[in-house]
Amino acid sequence: MRAAAQNNFPRRVQVALGNETLQRALGRARAGFQDKRRRAVGQVAEFERMRRAAKEIKNHTLTHLDFYLEKFADAVRANGGQVHWARTAGEARDIVVGICGAGGKKIAKGKTMVAEEIELNPALEKAGHEVTETDLGEYIVQLAGEAPSHIIAPAVHKTRGEVLELFARHHGAKKRGGDTAAIVAEARQVLREKFTGADIGITGANFLIAETGASVLVTNEGNGDLCSCLPPVHIVTAAIEKVLPTLEDLALFLRLLGRSATGQEISNYTTLYAGAKREGDADGPREFHLVLLDNGRSAMLGGEFRDMLRCIRCGACLNHCPVYGSIGGHAYDAVYSGPMGAVLTPLSAGLRVARDLPNACTLNGRCREVCPVDIPLPDLLRKHRMREFEQKLGGARGRLALVLWAFFALRPRLYQAAAGALLYLLKKTAGRRGALRKFPLAGGWTQSRDLPVPEGKTFLRRWARGER
């Protein structure tokens, strides 16, 4: 996984914060995602009950994951498909490259985070294949030579002007103005021949249905359907935790996914694929392959981060995270960004490499509030911080600060006296301005903004006097 440069996270944050174009793009996207979700959820009185039900279904499935995976695999084979099990990212890459090696050179690829996780595109290109991303956002970042910056909106960091420049450079046209509809129309025109000329189609899967052996693909562009039906070979890459027991369960998760991800009642296209083309079918692939990836998930299943396996990759935690909303996805330098990435990346890359990510979280709890399957993301991030402290991975200054805080916190009267003294010192230093431009040990804050000084008394004193 992309995680080798995690130790440069503070530097990447500074670059992102200073990028005015990125800040404009993130500001527009953040407001749109949050407003749409709020309206969509507000229209469903039973939304919280749906969340609880989805959590129970996921927990049940994870408890019996071996049973449901075997049931799913048997159903896929009964439908004429082939199932491939991959323990690691390397095994998954080799399986897909092996299938493609016998099938052809031109590949039309739909959006799949598992393919990003196993770094599939470089492996296919090294083997001589021509890979074209067909999701609009993925196509844009492919032209730019970048990785996706969001799990559902890969090009959310790009402005319209930047996209127009990319299209002008790669499509052989002069730079011109254009609205979103024009950009989409141009991409469709270019991609149409990629669909019709593809030897192999590769997609991901939002869910896998054990009852029927179907893989479920949810999109808003329809490109996934073209990747799946037109080429003679269809390959699905999916993680093992994507399985659901029944079609009835799927109905619940589709209602949650659309509202949580894009603020829609349901996405434009929801398609179920169940094997290769059968006699009498009008279209479909001659070969159907499903690659099931573990890549550390079995280890998570029996550990303290098991809750992360409930994740349905909706992106709601990213959309409501103040840290992600300020720096974007590329600052994380990992496949998964935002709160979910801050939990997953230390598990895959190692806490020593990625320890900055859990510490970047403000622990405001917004991510858990909006998660459709109630993953306790702040609690999991705190577990990483506890591990970091126990393994002495942090700097000496940070450890000293925690030791001092614990010393005072275990002595309430001393804590109150110290808090009062600190408040007095802050107010005295700030004077009439009410804020500090510099303060010892607070350089991380004051280098980019003033440090506001609390007003009046400490919280405990105000509470004792009945001040609310």
C-alpha cells in the first residue's frame, strides 16, 4: 500500500493548507456532501433504526464470515463463475494479471478501491496491458497521474478549470470553457470506444450476496455496467467483508449507502451480476471471475479493530471530518484517507510509519455520528494512540506532556489550581487582544492562527456557581 512516506505527513499538511485551489475545491465539496446527506437522512424517520439493524446484520455476518463466504463462493460457481481466493495484495495482483494475460490487452476498468489497495494498475501496465479508468473521477486522476483523493469522489480536489486543462492536453483539443455537462459529454465520447474495444472489464463490488452468488455494483454513471457486460471477460475484485446473507439485507444497505454517500435516496444504477453469460442471454461476458481479497482482514476479525470490517465505504466520515475537509485525501498518502484511513493505514503500514494519522484527529466524534453502521471511529483512533504511547513511538516532548497531564488529572485539587493559574497567565499575557500570537509549546497552533484565551473562570468554578 501507499504508505512509505507517512513520516512526511506534517509537511504534506502544510502544502495542502497553503494550496488555495485545493482549499476552494474542498470547501465546495464539503458543503455539498453535508447538506445533501442532512436532507436525505431527515426525510427518513426510521433512519436510526435502519442504522441499528445494519450494524446487527454486519456483526452477525462477521461472526459467521467463513460460512457466508463459502455459501457465496458455491453460488458463484453454480452460476458459472470462477472464484479466486487471495490472502495478500500480491496474490490478488498475480491472479488478476494471470487472468488478463490469457484474455487480451485492452482493459476497461470501473471504480474499485480494492484495485487501489492492491496497486493493480501498475502491475497490469507492467505486464503490457492498456488500462483505462472509466469512472469520470478516476479517469480524471488517471490523466493527471494522481491517486484518488476520496473513496467515492476521486477527483474532488480538482477544480473545473483544472479538468478542462487536462482534457485539452490529453484529448488534443484547444483550451475552452465548459460547464459540468460539457465535461461529462466529452469524457463519454472519448470513453465510448474504450468500452466497445475492451477485451477485459474489471470492476469492484459494493456488496456480495451469499444467498444468490451475486455481486452488487452501485454507480451514478453506468460505466460499471458497460465494463461488466461488453467485454468477453469480467473480473470482480472484492474484499471478504463485503458479503451479506440475503437480498433482503441488501435492500436495507442500499437505502443507507445512497443517503450516507451522496445524499441520494438511491444511486442511479444498482446492478447485480451472477456469473457468466448463459444460453439465451442477450449480453454478458463469456468468462466471469471473482477475486476475494483478505489482505489482513482475517487478523482484524479476531482483534480490537474488528468494528472497521463493518465499513461499507460510503465516505460519510470523510465528508464530515474537519481534518479531511482542510487537507484533502492526498495528504494522507495512503489508499484510504479521513477517519477510516487513519484507522486502517496504521494496521496495514504499521503504527511506526503511520502514527501521525491517528494523532491528527480532533476526536470531535462527528464521524461516528454519521457512520451508517455505527463504527466507533474515535474509540479506534484512541486505541492507536494508546498503542503508540505503550510502544514509545512518539517524541519525548509529547510523552512528557501526557505524563504531566496524567499527574495533574489524578489530583483534582492540584489540577483545578493549575488550571486557574494557567488561565490567569494566559489572560495576563494576552492583554486586551484576547488572543496570543505566540505561546510556549503551542507553536503548532500559533504558526497559522492566533490562540484564543478563555474568558472568565474555569469550567468547574462556573459550574459550582450555577453558571450554565
